[in-house]
Amino acid sequence: MSTPAPIRPDTARLDDLSVRLLSAMLDSASVDVIGVASWWDRARTALETGAAAAVDYPSMVSAIARKLQITGALYPDAARTVSEIGAELNANPGLLPALRGHCRRNAVYVVALARIQREKRKAEKKAAHTPAAPTAITEEIVF
């Protein structure tokens, strides 16, 4: 009996995995260390370097972390996301090479998607913490 061929992921799936990975890593990076001016360029090069240098998923994550100058542990939510992606990659042996290739070829696009997603998340968070405007009292006063 032969082993079934790995399922080749579609581009949307690779976009999702790469954006989730990059965004999780950026959540643990410090703008004070990287700097605002080079934040997104550094994200792109971290993704490209991590994808090119990786022999497995842990080495890809470590290379991205080094490039983003993450010296400590990932934040808990980021670590959870990285772990979930790792489980998906372990479940499908063909997924890691496809993800690495996608990140190398499409780093600029992936960073743009991550940026849009993070800005949307930031706006939603801000809206959730903004107090509602007081409602006007519209009682009729009868004299």
C-alpha cells in the first residue's frame, strides 16, 4: 500500500498561514527595537530570510525571530498561533515546502495583507474601547 500524496494547498490557504505566522511574530516584536520607519521592511526581510533559511518549521520561526530581534519568548497568543500553524504543517508534509516557497516569492504581498489585517484589528480594538457618545435627551417640555 502506498502513502497518499500530500495535498497541495491553494494560494488562499498559503496566504492565510503566512499572514498568521508573520502577524504572530510581529505581535512579539518591539517597535522600540526595530523602529517605526523600518517596521514593514524588516517584516518583509524577516519573512524572506525565515523561509529561505529554514530546514524545518522551528528553524523558520527562529530565523524570523532573529531578524525581528525578538530575544525573549513569544507572547502567549503569538506562541499559540505559531504552535497551531506548526500542527497544521505536521499534519500535511507538503505544506511546509509550499509555505516556504510562497513566503519567499510573495513576501511583499504577504506583508501587505498582514498590514491590512493588523490595521483593521487595531481600528476594531480602538472602536471597542471608545466610549459611546452620550445620547441626547429628547423629552418635550410642556409649559
